Amino acid sequence: SQELEQSPQSLIVQEGKNLTINCTSSKTLYGLYWYKQKYGEGLIFLMMLQKGGEEKSHEKITAKLDEKKQQSSLHITASQPSHAGIYLCGADGGNQGGKLIFGQGTELSVKP
Amino acid sequence: DTGVSQDPRHKITKRGQNVTFRCDPISEHNRLYWYRQTLGQGPEFLTYFQNEAQLEKSRLLSDRFSAERPKGSFSTLEIQRTEQGDSAMYLCASPGLAGYNEQFFGPGTRLTVL
């Protein structure tokens, strides 16, 4: 079965610094999804990547999917306290049902 | 607000009691997904519906769990004879317009079993 590994598991950065979160899949990715979660709340959809080499940006967050479609990275530029939370990568479960398989999450804290 | 609502937001129960959660998805979508998330982990798939039909169930969904989606609208997840290991956040998701995998999640129901 497919597994997603995220690194680092947690991250503390100073406000204004850049950071990168990685997501590595045990199998080829047919769809990679990034979500953000505030503690105790539901997941907020950020971006979806499907093609090898694809890159998408939203505000100060950029996500990339490598050419081999087994790794993705999420980069935040000039971090702000509002970026704090848990970032989760999810992948298409591989059957036609549309279920998502998630990594364990990366907890980001941004110090003002 | 994703348009997906869940009720209740929090539930505290004693071991052995039954609990039921409700999810109201984005109305125009025929699929609905349930996930469970424990502390420090990503969500794990439990089951999904297409309209009123339950099409897939995870091995995580033991016999004590049952889910329904009458009339293909809202869904309920019931846990019978709760155990402390059932304590988790239960999340419901509904697809967006881009396809089944762009899933929009509700705020979740946090279950604590004492």
C-alpha cells in the first residue's frame, strides 16, 4: 500500500524566514494534495498537483511535484504567524474511489 | 467555511456508550468520505459513499462502526460500545468541482472516550 512520509515532523521558524516541507511517496503519485490544519479543526485545501514537474503558487506558498512524481515540496516565503499550523500532504489512494492517503503532518510554528 | 458541516463538534462519552455523528456535505456532490485522525497523525480513510451506497470500508471500520447515508444527502457515523481507543477526530469530506480528490473537509467531531 502507498505511504507518504513528511519531513520535518515539526518546524519552528522566525517570522520572515523561508521554509520548506517535504513529502515523499513510496509509489508514483497520481495526484498530490496539500492541506493546512489548525489545531483541533478541519483541513483547509491548499493546492493540488498532478503532472510531473508541476508547480503552483498561492500567495506566499509554492508547491512542486518532482518529475518522477514521487516527491513534493511546499515552500513558504517570508513566513508569518498566520502560516502556523499543521501541513499535510495527501495522495490519491489509487483506486477509483477517490480516497486520500495522508502523511503524518508537519507542525509549523512561526515566532513573531 | 468549506460548506461541509459536522455535528457535534465535541463529544465526551463513557466507555461502552454508543455515539452518533452527523455530516452535512456540499449538497451538489454525490460522494462523501469519512476519515479518522488521531493526535499527531494524518487522517486515515474510514469509508465513502456514492449517493446512498457505501462503496468502500477500511479495515479500521470494525463491526462496532456503522455509517449510513440515507437519501444520499447527510451521513451518520455510529460507534457502538465505545472504547478508549476510539478517541479521535472524525472528519467528513466532500469533493469539490475539480474532481473527487479535491476534497473539502468539515470541522470534525472530536470524540473523547473516558
